[in-house]
Amino acid sequence: QVQIVESGGGLVQPGGSLRLSCAASRLTFSDYRWGWYRQAPGKEREFVARITPLSGITTYADSVKGRFTISRDTAKNTVYLQMNSLKPDDTAVYYCNADAIFSQRKYWGQGTQVTVSS
């Protein structure tokens, strides 16, 4: 079955950086839009960033524009989220999402914890 696995989370001080990875298997990578979402304790899951693999077009939430960068390596079926200038408000579980371009299929990873604290 389809596998989506996030990695790269951890504890970082305010102002620091982390790079999250999302590795996908058993699907056609270019048939999906790839996104990152996050969910903080007691809050709804929210959109962070999205990329369309073939075109490279990206979209960001206003709260992360200029600090986060989403990218992809189509040869490795992997999506990245480079997070710079991290703030305590960025603390959340970060989830990778695959949203099919030509159907209603959606897949989620298991999430990776990011904690920003001094």
C-alpha cells in the first residue's frame, strides 16, 4: 500500500532551523500535489505549504511566508520543508499530505513533532 513517511522533526531553539522530509512510495509522485500541514495541541490542523511536482508551483500560509520553503526531489519521491527563523508558535505535529490531481484520493503521513523552545 501507499507509504508516506515524515522525518526530521525535533527540538530547536527560537530562531533556529529544521528541515522536514516526506518520503513517498507505491504511488506516482507527479500525480499528486504535495503539502505540509501542522496541528498544535488544542488546535485544528492547518495548512502550511503546498507544491505541485511537475510545475514546481508553491503556495504558503501567510504565517510562514518568507521563513519556510517547500521543495521536491522527483527522483527520490521526496518533499522537503525547510523551516528557518522558527518561533514557539511553530510548535506542532507536522503532517505530509498527498492530494491526487486527477481523483479524490488523499494520503497522510503519521506526522513528525516539531518543538520550538528555549
